[in-house]
Amino acid sequence: MDLAIREARLAGERDEVPIGAVIVRGNLVVASAGNRTREFNDPTAHAELLAIREACGNLEQERLEGCDLYVTLEPCTMCAAAISFARIRRLYYAADDPKGGAVVSGVKFFSSLTCHHVPDIYAGIGESEASSLLKSFFQEKRGL
């Protein structure tokens, strides 16, 4: 999770919402990314999707079976679907996202009957640091 938090910090420095993601297989980091929606003018450029794309490219395969994803914020519906389609083995995330999350919040994507693959889910890892990054980012944006 430390690497994902580092990616989140880098995203914040780029004036992106500070969310970071890292994909590992065993002890090997396969991909890492931070949000780049503003930089790429792309609403799909979430940290998770960028990391999944990079990992699939690096491993030269469309499925990431045996891979684990670490992300600093509860994934949204779009990212949860990609996690399922990529067959990520385990999802570790730091902070819950009551407004936009889709794991334990919102639509609870992995509980849906139409979800074909459900990763093992571990929440709250590095939560205080990830939450602090997000709160600071949005307070600064609001001029507080």
C-alpha cells in the first residue's frame, strides 16, 4: 500500500485527485499508476484502470489471475467492473468512498448477480494516510 500512497501523492502533485494503484504478482510490482483524468482529458483514466492496462501490457495477457491490486480509495463502479473482468485475485483498498465507491458503498458491484468474478477484498489498509491525502487535496481546492 505504501507504493499506492506514493502514486497518490504524485497524482496530487499533478493536480489530480490523489488516488494511486499498484498491481503485484507475488513479490513483483507489475504496474503502478495514479489518477490522470485531467492530464489525459479522459474520464476513464482512473488509477486502477491505468494500472490494469499497464499490467496487462507488461504481462502480455488480458487477464490478471494471480495478481493483487492495492488502491488508496474504494473503487468506483467502472473500476470494480474492470477488476472483475481482469480477474484480479485480491483487492486491497485504503479508504471507503461513500459517495462514489462500488465495493461496500453504492451499487456494491461485487454482490451483483451479473458479476462474473469477485476478488478477495481487504479494506482499511493505510486508511488514515489515504483519507488525509484526499481531505487535504479537497480542502486546498475549496480554499479552506
